[in-house]
Amino acid sequence: MKAPTTIYIVEDEMLIAACLMDQLKESGFVVLGQSTRGKTGIEEIRRLKEEGNEPDIVLMDINLRGSMDGIEAARLITEQFNCGIIFLTGQSSREVYERSFFIKPFGYVLKPYDVDQMMMTIEIAAYQRKLEIENKEIREKLEALLLEKTKENIEVLELYNTITENSLIGILVYQDGKGIFANEAMADILGYTKDEIYSFSPDELNRLLHPDDLKRLLDIARKRIEGEEIKQHTVFRIIRKNGEIRWMKTFVKRIQYLGKPALHQSYLDITEYVNFNPDTNQHTP
């Protein structure tokens, strides 16, 4: 049985925080604490981490007491800890999203809270956080292997295959318009075999992308290949072999392969959870 999701609340209104804490506990979550100020919240999360109990999710009110607002507090938390951020806000303005977007939150919940929406947002955030941590661990293991110059290349390749083929995350390495490596999870996502993926021409590979997203994605890929600094995650649609449209969230890193740039792409299928706004590149439950 999986461990319950742990949560820390930073909420300006103590009554709202108390009600939210009760609702979360009734829904099976573990609430590790709450505060009304960003600085206090950061100090308590640090203490929890030192005790080996760092929260999975931080529910962060944007408007807080004291000199530090929720966006600044969230920035410091993401720099120092491995918690997923969900912003709580009574404002739905574009300014709020633009100010907070660079922190890469896992979601936004508008006040007054809808309990079902809150629970769904937390569940999605916890799931995506788990997969992102897995993805990070995979990359770190691969980078460590590549630094071990004394090992034979075949051993590195075999271990890479073992790691990727046992991952729930779809992995695709893209170079010169073609897929040069895919794991079984990636093949399952697309509905094609790995051999079919490798055989696709650039045009055939592009036809796997939804036509409404194609131009934007090709522009992002070009910028990444050219070395331009750009956010690592993107949301878009793919078209599976059977014609089904699925929503993907990708995490992309530029790498070197055989002396040329390539893109190491990790795919998460978020179709069941997503309502996507292409103007902000944000998805919400």
C-alpha cells in the first residue's frame, strides 16, 4: 500500500487553514503543519526535512502576512527542498500566473475552495512529482555512469537499457528530425513498435504531433538544439497509431550524441487530468 501524501499548508487566514487541514485529513492526507508567514513556513519545512519528513506538497497562499509573499516563499522552497508547490489564490488574473509561472508550480486552486478540485489537484501534483523525481534519478544515474571512464561502453549501454526499460516514463532521444532511441514505455504511449519509431522520416515523426501544436513544438525543438535557454517542460498533444489523441507533458534536456546535439525527452501521459491553455502553457485539473 502506498504511503499517504504529506502536505504542509502556508495560508494567510488561520480559520481557512484549520478548515482545510480538517478536510485534507478526512480525505486521507497527512498534514505535517501550517503557518501564516512564508519565512516561518520555510523554517518549519527545513526542520521537517532534517527529521526525515520533508512534505510532498506545499499548499502556498500567494497573499501572506509579513514582508514575504507566497511567490517569493515558493521560490525559496523550490530552491532548497524537493516539495511540489500548489498555489492558493483569490485572484485569477494573468498577472498572478505570469509572476508565479517561473517557479513551475504543480497547480493553482482558486478561493473559495472547491473541495473536490482541491483533492484532485493534490493527487495529480503528487503523481507528477513522483514521476519527476524518478526522471531526475534516471538522469543522475546516467550522468554518473558516463563519468566513469573506466567502464566499457557496452556495460554503460546495458545499464541504461535496464533503467529505461523498467521506467513508467516514455523516453525518446531526438536528433536530426528522427527518433534514434525509444524505450518500451514510449512505444506504448505512441502505439508503435520501437522499430517503427526508428524508421520514421522527419515528416512521419511530425505527423505524430497534433497539427495545432506542430509549429510551436518545432520552434521549441529548434531553439533547444541551438542551445537557447528555454524551460524544460512542455505540454502538447500526440496522435497515436489508432488515431487517439493524448495529452503529453515532456521534460527535455539537450545532450551530445556522436558529436552532435540531440534532445533527451521524457514523456508523461496527463490526458486524464488536463485542461490546457496554450496562451500560458499551463495545464490545470
